[in-house]
Amino acid sequence: MPPLLCVAINGARTAEEHPHIPKTPQEQARAARAAVDTGAQIVHLHAFDVNGQETLKAQPCAATLRAVRAGCPGIPISLTTSATIEPDPERRLALIAGWTELPDLVTANQGEAGIVPLCEHLLKRGVGIEAGLLQLNDAHLFVRSGLADKCVRVLLEPLDADPQDAVAHAAAMEDVLLRAGIGLEQMHHGDGIASWAVCQRALERQHGIRTGLEDTTVLPNGNLAADNAELVRAAVSMMSVK
């Protein structure tokens, strides 16, 4: 099976970082549709409230999921559970327990406090888990968590600014998984220009990759991307030569 390509259409990026970060449900639906038309197979997103702030509250999450689903029927949608939005583990779990519209998947960063109970709650509700590893210790925590057999895939997401450092970090995390006998499907990305080096290494190893304005605002040549669709187009081009 060919490697998967996911697009992460927004995240915590600001207008100063990129002028076209989709935030409203309608903006996200249009951005997702354009990215899917260009080659993305999974859409990852963050919901925003009426003030343009990231949120895990039920109503904005439901409105965004409905809009993106309507624009991209049949495409799996992944929603964030990041502690950067709600750092208190109990409050975060309560917000997510209140979701009225469920995503197909969530990203669950394994280094965050309270992540195992959160994953177990969502698993009981039939939501797939993409286990996020942002640093080496996250990989060790994931191995010990007992969640691996229950997850859809694992995301290797080194945040190092230097491309060589990011690639080495991804390799170290992957080695932890291999030594633990975890054969889950993998999807890789980095941050900024380093994301492209991480993706290139992942493709050489037949892993899936992720791109989009959450992960990088620039193309492989360092130029600012016009939008998510242009980033996806660059990723598709990279995949075609592997």
C-alpha cells in the first residue's frame, strides 16, 4: 500500500506566520477540499471559537467537523487534543467527553499529562488514536503505556529547527519503537523547513507523511507557500520520486 499523505490545515499558526490560516468552519472546509483535491488523504484540524482562539469545546468542534465532512465526504478527519489548548488534564478530558460530534481520529501527544485516560475514553467512543511522539521520551512513554495495540498509527513529530537534528530525532524515536516490537503504521513530519527533510526520510522508509500550514509555512525551497494545497502539491511531488 502506498504511503499515506495527511494535511494539517491550521494549528496554532498566527496571521503573522501566514496570512491565510483557515479558522472558521467554512474556511476550513474550503482549505480541506482544496488539499484533498491536490492529493491529501487525511485531514487534521484544530477548531476555533468565534474570537479566533483554539478550543476543545463541543459546539465549535462539532460545527467545524460538520463543515469539513460536508466538503470532503469520505475523507477521514483527525482532530487535535493538544494540551496547549487546555493544559489541565481533568478539564481537557471533561471538554472532550462533552463532544457531540466525533472525529474519525484524534492526535494524542504521548508526553502530555493525562493522555492515557483521554485515549481510553475516546477508544470507548470508537474514535481512532494517532499517537503523537514529539520527543524521544514520548516514544519511551508510549512503549510503556500499553496503548500501542489500540492505536491506528503513530506520528513521529520532531520539532527541531535544524533539518539534520530533526531527521536524527525521528530516527531515534523510530528505533525505540522498533526495539519494542511496535509495528504500527507510522506517519512523519517536522516543523518549518526541517519538516521536508523528515518527510523525505520517512518516504525512503515507506512511511506516511504529513504536511500543511500547522507543520510548515514554507515549500522545500524555503519560499512561503500560498496555502495548504500548495504544500500538499509539493508533498505529492516528493512522493512521486520515491
